[in-house]
Amino acid sequence: MDDTTRDQSDGHKALLELEAKFNTKARSGSLGIQGSQIQALTGFIHIFEHYPYPVVINAAILKLADYFRIHNNIVKYYVYKVFKEASDLHLAKVFNIEETVRRILPILGSNDPIARSITLRVLGCMSMIIADKLDVQFGIMQRLELATDQVELEAAIWAGDQICARSNRFPSVIFSKIVDKLENPHTPFEIKLGLVKIFRHMHQDIGMARQAKLTCLVLLENPNTDSKLVIVTLRTLTLLLNEAVIDRKEQIERLLDYALNDQREDVCYNVLNNLLLLGKNDITLDREHVLQLFRIIVSQENQRIQHKAFQCAQILIEAHRKLIVQIITSPMIETFMQSIMSFQRILAASIQNRHYPLMIASARLLFSILQIALSQKKTKDDAMDVDVPLVELKTTAYQVTTAITQVDISLIQDKNLNLSKHNKLQELLKIKAKFCLLLDDWDCDLTFKTAYGLLTHADDKIAAVLLPYLSTISENCKQLSTWFPTEALNELNKRIGRPSVYVNLVRLLLRTTKANHEMTVELVRLLEQFGNWDQTTQKYMDNGWNLYLVAMEAGSCGWFELMYCVINNLSKKVESEACFYWLNSLSWLAYAEWTLSDQKDPTQYYLKSLVDFKAFQVYDQPRTSQYWFIQLRMELIQTIQQALGILNIKNTRKQSKQMQMVAVQFRQVAIRYDFVAQSQFGIGKEALDILELYKVCALVCERASRTCLGNEQLFFCIDPSLIPLIEDADHKSTYMNNLLKKFMHTITSWEELSHLEDRHSACISDMKNILETILAQPLMLPKSFFKSHKNINIQLTTDPVLSEQKPMTLKPNEDLVIKFEGLVQVNPHLKHLEKRIKKAVIVSFLTKEKILHFNDRLGINMLFSEPTHMLSIDNNQSILSQPPTVYMANVRHSYFTYTGLLSLPKSTAKKEAWVNVFVKILDEDSGIWSVGPLQWGKVIWQ
């Protein structure tokens, strides 16, 4: 008996136990139900979660339907609670739908309105599987029309809303009934609130959407309409027009008009929320709308609404940055400048009144506007027109920064700083740091020195807030290296007894100072004091976690000698094997990078790091991205070293041939970096930027390898990712970015050397310089590298099951029908990612043989994700039986399902193939993420 069969048997046993508990004869309960019966009913959810097999779930659902049909309203209510808690994943496995509905639906004919109400609620909970059943739709329509009891009517409205959300046909059926009830003056107010909400589903048909819109407008035009109904109607109208993609500009103007002229606070507040929903991704938002939003801010006396309007304006401006540029170069500039002055006055008043939410919101908006305006490059035609407002805007930026400085200093010196003010200080320092970096001639050195002086006398909480602030403004400090390292080391000697401040000081030192051996030796000595180093046992005795935090920071800042020393010592004092292998892996990685800085071959240490990471995976289930990150770093270094070796070959023809082979390897490394970035959903901007930078680095090396020897027959089109590097260098770019731009200019200049006799030696010299400089750059490790848990995991099941040991057997001319079911599990700490996931993209393809042995794990995932492209790169297209089939399924409540048809090749001598499946996800911004998993199985046909 296999595990699945055993689990199904256990599920049936558990179900029988619940049935026995429900039917236990005991004294009558006061409400006609016993405690054991309640326990039995609530136990059904446990059955669904622990035995999610169709046969078990169907038996449980039918049993619940029987209890619902036979027993009293109390039992019906608890059955309803079970259906309410059941997920789409469970309901999707119900195949006895007709029988289940046949047992529940007749209760709608009962004389008891409570029984009918509970029945309607149950039907609404089952909407996923019964949405298009005509008898269910008729029953809901009938109760919506005949119900006189408010509880029943509300239940009918809720059930209708749930069915409308799932059915393409029901909205048009129920539409006229909703309109009639809304137009009926005797319809209770609470009922109208529920009915209006259903209109948000009327977007499948444009004509129906417009009729729904007209009905909503009639409600809004009625002067007697209550504010709650106005709020619900405007929200429904916004959702409807957003989905139907009609009349959105008109709705934006309607919302702005309400926000400007309606005196009701709750209406104005909700209108601004609707404006965010509609305007954030809508191209119809224009500069007049922005100025009207500015007028709302200035004219609003209610601080709560004003705060919300500031937030709304800031988000919309960030989403439509070009509108600020258009305003600055238009006749609207005068009105715009008046609004900026008004915002500045509001900021000053909020500072005076210590109204921190309004202070932060106004400062954020001012920064967004000023950043966009001051970063624009003037053309010759409009230079004179733009100069004056830009000067005024820069003056405003100085004044805002100075004003915020007064606030943050007073908060830092506040001895009674509570949690709320602590958070406000953190936000204000973030904004101030942005302003300091925006202003090129702001004295960041003086600002840093002042804040550092406050840090040395501050408590642990304030020190933790000041650290990221000082780290940020240090980017524009020019004199830091002349005094800060010595000052920081002296301060560290005094702070050993305060671990939090000590760690923050070390972090600040590492972030602001370039790694060097002498400083590392001194820091190791200080950290041994901090960790109470035992010379006899060669172990740290105290502050182990704080030392690990220092090691992580060292890795993120390129101090790999320090990282190795600390991690290597920490690995001697661990309590679990998982921790031992994790620290060992980090230790070998740090040692590899330290070795590389001494111009030695680090390959063996990268391999040791990978081996220990594999051992760590045995004990834990971390993301594979760390392994891939180390692997790709090793591959890039090896390819660069190989290219440097080729450049020393004297035979020009042999050198040229091998250099082209290396160029192909650089291209493969770039493709692999690109895939790793696409496979890490929710990993964060820092990690994605680093992966993109290394991809571009590999592409620059490829470009150099293909062009340095000047072979015109090997012409290669420039990769689109390199185009930004050809443009003028931006002083705001990172050091590595500017370095790559410099290299690209060098590579493009080789074309001008074609007439020179020493072109070959000049290009070889440049090429060596490029590769050696890249090799000398320390590894960039994102903060997320040290987090082991996956952001997302997808549990995928197929029916029939894909298996290598038990192949599927099909009849002649029979196509393969596969049902895919998936549950998307998001890291509990990153629950916000759930809302971003919209669709599951299922890639399915047939191969003539098993393909898992073709490449490493990274290569396998790349192959399953893009089979046609990856097989063509490796010249293995012949094993692909036919082009891949791609299915798309909506993800609802973290669940998706799709039944797909996979045609098998007809004319083939070998009547067997491998079915391969890979899952991607589509996010709200239409980005595709190759997260997996992958599955494969064998199919045989006659």
C-alpha cells in the first residue's frame, strides 16, 4: 500500500469517527444540539486540511449536506461555518456537485426564513463550483425577489454577489432585479448598500456596464442620498469602470470634484482612496488633475483629509512623474509654484504644532516633486524658461531640509521619546537623507559630523535609527576618510558594554570605509574583546549573535577578510549541524573572495562553499538562490580568468578562435544571471539590482571578447541591456555602473583604431585592464542572501499523476488530458506578496527522452522554463517532440486549477515520451517569475 492510499484510508477512518461522534446518543442540548455534535462538525475542517484527497473530501461534503438537510438551524449554522472556512483548493476537488446541490437547494423552499438565510449563505460559499448552475441561480433570484425578512434578503444579496464574482452569465440575469430594487423608494437603506456593491461585477458587457454606471449616477445625484451610500456607490463605480476600462477620466474628475466640494469628512477620505485605485495605473490622469489635487490639499482645513490628500498626491506623482515635467515647461508653472509655497507653509505649520503625520506627508510630497523637477535636463530651447523656477525649487529644497533638521535634532535630544515619536523620527531622517543627496552642494560632511556627535551620546534605540541615516548621507561625504575610522575605533573601545550601539558603530564603519588589511586586524582584535575570546578553547564566549550580525554586514560591504575571521571562529561554537554547515559555507565563500583579492585562484574554496551549502540543505530547506549566487560568481570568475589566459597566447588565429568561445561562455553566464533574477519573486530591489549588474558585467565582457580582435566576420548585435551604458555617465549611478560605462566607451572606441598597426596590442592591453579591474571588485552580497527561507512555494499536483515508475498509458489516437492544481504558499512574514500574484503560467512540453541529466539544477530549471530557447542554445532541439503548450490559470485565494489538453505526436516509431511541467507566476505588473516547481513523468501510447 503506497502513502497516498494509506492517507486516504486514514481520512475515511477519521471521517467515520466524526460521524460516530455526531450520532452519539446523550442528553438533549439546550439548543437542540450537543457539544459532541459541534466538535464533530468543526472537525471537518481538520479532515479537509489533513486529507485533501478528492474521495475523502467528497464523502465529507455529502455527509455535511445530509446533516444540513435533516437537522435543525443550529446544525445548519455550524455546517455553514465549515463551508465558509473551506478553501477553493478543497472545493475544487468536489465532483459530486449535483448530488450536493440536490440535498441543500430544497431548503430554499422551507417556511423558515432563518433556514433559507443559512442555505443562501452556504450556496454563496460554494460559488466556485456552482456559479453556472441554473437551478442555483434561479433559487437566489427567487429569494431576492420574494424575501421580506431583512436577514434573508441580505443573505440573498450576499449569495448573488458571490455568484456574480464567479459567473459570466449571472450578472446579466440579476442586473434588472438589482436596478428595480434600487429604484424602489421603499427598499431599506441597508439593502441598497448591499445591492450597489454587486454592480462592480457588471463589467463583462460594455452596455451593461454603462447601464450600471447610469444607475449609480442617479443615486449620487439624489440630494437625499446618505453619505454611506455615496461612499459605497463611488467605490463600486470606481471598481466597475476600472475593470470595464471605460470613462475612467470622467470618474477621476468626478472623484476630484467630490474631494474638493463635498463637506462630509468620510466621503472625502474614501474618495481619495478611490482616486488612488483608479489613477495609479491610468494614463488618463493629466496635469490638470494634478493641479486640482494640489488645490484640494491647500483648501482643505481638516488635517486628516489633508494628510490623506498629501499621500494620494505623492503616490500618483511617483506613478506619473512626467506630469511634473510637463507642468514646469507649461504656462501652468505659476499655479504650480504657488502650490509649492503653500505646501511649504503647511509643513512649517505642522512643525510648529508638532503634527508629525502631516509633517511627514508634506515633506514626502515636496521631495517627490523637487526630485523630479531638479533632475530634469534642460534643452537649449527652454533653458531660459526653466532656469528661474528651478532656482526657486532648489531654494525650497534647502529650506525644507533645514526645517526638518530642527525637528530631528529636537527628537533625538528628547529624553522621553516614546515609540510613536521614535517611528516618526525614523521617517523624518529617511526624508532628510534623501534631500541631502538631492542637493549637490549640501554640506553632508558637517551634517554627518553633527549626527555622529548625537549618536555617541544617544541610547540604543536612537543609535539604531541614526545608523541607516548616516550610512545614506555618507555617499556624499568627501572628508569622511580623514577622521571617521580613527574616531570610530576609539568609540568602539568605550562601547563594549553596550552591544546594540557597538554593532551599529561597526556597521557604520564598514559601510563608510573601504576594506583594508590593517583596519581588519584592528577590528578583529576589538571583536575578540567584544566576544570575550577564550584563547584556550579558541572560541567566542559572549555576543555570538551580535558577532554574526557584524559578519553579515562585513559580507555586504566587501570586508571578506573580516567576514572570514569572524564566521570561522563562530563555526567552532554551534549547537546544530545545520548551523555548522551554513556558517562553513559562508566562511569558505568569504575566504574565496579574500583569496581573490590577493590575485589567487579561489575556485577550490567556492566549491567547498557549495558542498557545505548542499549539506545545509539536507537539514534545512533554504532558497536555492544562495547556491546559484555562489555558483554563478564562480563561473564568472573562472570565465574571466580563462579570458585573461587566452590574451597571453601568441598565436593570433588560435587566440581569436578561443576568444570567441569565451564570449559564448560570458553570454551563458549572463543568461543564467537573468534567470536567477526571474526566479526570485519578492526578493527585493537590492538583490535584483545586483543580479542585473552582474548580468550586464558578463555582457560587457562578452562584447569585449567579440570585438577586441577586430574580426569583421564575427559581427554581433549589441545586447539591449548594454544600450544604457553607451549614454553619458550619470553621477548618481553606482561605482560599478560607472565603471561598466567607462569600459563600454573603451570597447566602442576600438572601432576608431582599425587603421593603426598596433591596434591589436592596444586592444589586448585594454581588454586585460577591463578584466583585471572587474576581477578586483569585491563580491556584492545583498542583505537577502543571509535569509534562508523561501519567499514563495507552490504545491503542484496533477491528475493523472506524473511518474517515472508508473507511466501513463493511452489508447490509440487518445490525447492526454491533465488537470493541474496548485496552492501558492507565501512566507508568513511576506503576506503582502499574495495580493501581487494574479495568474499561474503552466509550461508543458514533451521530450523524446528524460532531460534531467543534461545540466545542473540551475540549468534544469532554465530548460523547463524556456525549453525551446534553452535546447536551441545547446543544439538539442531534436529531443523536443513538439512546441511547448502554455496554460494560464487565475490564482484566487492562493489556489489555481486548470484542465489542459496535450496532443501527442502521431507519426513516430517510438510510442513513448516524457511529459515535463514547469510553473511560473504572473504578477500585477505583468511580470513573469519562473518560481517552479518542475515535474516530469512518462507516457506510453499504442
